Amino acid sequence: MLVDLNHRSGFVYGRAADALPPLGARINTLLDDALMAERAGQRPRDYLGASRIGEPCARRLVYEVTHTPPDPGKELEGRSLRIFAAGHVFEDLAIRWLRLAGFDLRTQTREGGQFGFETAGGRIRGHVDGVIVAGPEVGIAWPALWEHKALKASSWSDTAKKGVRLSKPVYFGQMQIYMAYLGLGSALFTALNKDSCELYHEHVPFDPATAQELSDKAVAVLRAADAGELLPRIAAHADFYLCRFCPFAARCWTEAQP
Ligand code: SF4
């Protein structure tokens, strides 16, 4: 008798398969639920991360640092957690490639911890991807901060075209704060294109004025958070491009402007 390999299984665990969402959706729901549960078990940050200080809207940072719930439907999804995790894998690859090419890239202190800093009584903290202490002659004086981002193709192309300061001000700000607190004179920014594995590298000098401005902003955010206050909005209208992507937009535009 011939076997029909094209038939569809009519039942899954006793239920008609057609009554269930497609297989992919069911498995992804399981994965995302597991990732969200894992995240829910982690202690929320009780500090302002240096990776966020470059966020252009200080009001949004107050929402973040006070753990204000995002607008309904704007909560972090399991898919975002998968993107974060994939970023770490790409970063490990970039570290391996740079080391293979002769860059003495350190990603851990002698004690085995991450390089980082904390200030304001531990309420502002940052952990850096690495520090290159020596390497081939490429026009950069070592040591230098190393910061890595894995980007989707369109975002990577924009960064490669405009440079990190214009294209990714949050990352630029993050590097300035790290350099200020670690006493480093410049950074090597590496962006990996997740589609093509192309690499973009940019030398980013320390800019003390920007670092000071960001440090002042961080202090203002913490002061407002402690006082239970909000800071002014970044825009006059809710259709400003940053507000359209902000997870606090509905709340923000109904709450009073200081
Ligand atoms: S909606 Fe706009 S102004 Fe309000 S917190 Fe978000 S980015 Fe800032």
C-alpha cells in the first residue's frame, strides 16, 4: 500500500488541528512566554543605565527610571527579547574576529567582571562591551573603548552613511558617557549588518561638552524621578516622530506639562 505523505494530521492532542492557530504561532507563543517569564524573574534596574542617557527625550527617561508601565499594547514583546539575545551572539562573533585580527580586546576585568562604572551613589551605571588596549596600526591610539551593535540592514546602511552621531545619537551618547567615566580618549564603534554580516567601523573621539551635557541630563532625570515630577516634553505635538514611537505617548500627552 502506498503511504500518503501529503496528508494532514486531523487532530492535535484530541482537538481538530484546524481549530488551532498555525504551528509556528503556537511554538512562538510558547517561546515568547518562556522568555517573558524569564525576564519577569529578573530584578528590574534600580538605576539609570548609561546606554539610555543619550535618549533625546528626558521625560521618557523619567518614565523609564520610575518603572512607569508602558501604554497598553506597547509592552516589550518576546520578539524584542529574541532580538536582544541575538545581539549578544553577534557581539561574541565580532569579538572573536577582532581578536583573530590582532586587536587586544578586553571584555572582562582581571576579576572576571564587566568593565563599567557607577556614579551618583550607584544610581547611574554603565557596562561597556570592551576596551581595546593594543592592536594593529589603524590610526587609533590605544587604549580605546569598543562598542558593538548588531543592526538590521536599513539601520546599518543609515549608520554607515551618516555616521553614528547623526544616525544613532543614543549610541553616540552612550559612548561619550563611558569614555568620560573610564577616562578614555576615543572609541571604536563597530556595527554589524545582521543580514549581510558586513561590518562598519567608526573612530569616535571623546567630546567632553557632550558628555557633560548628558551627565547633567542624567542628574536632572534622577532629581525629577525622586521628586515625583516629570520633565518637559521633547516636542510641541504628539505627532513628532519620536513621540510616535514612544511607548509612553498616550500617557505623556494626557499628563500635565511641568
Ligand atoms: S511621547 Fe514624546 S514627549 Fe512624551 S515621553 Fe515620549 S518622546 Fe517624550
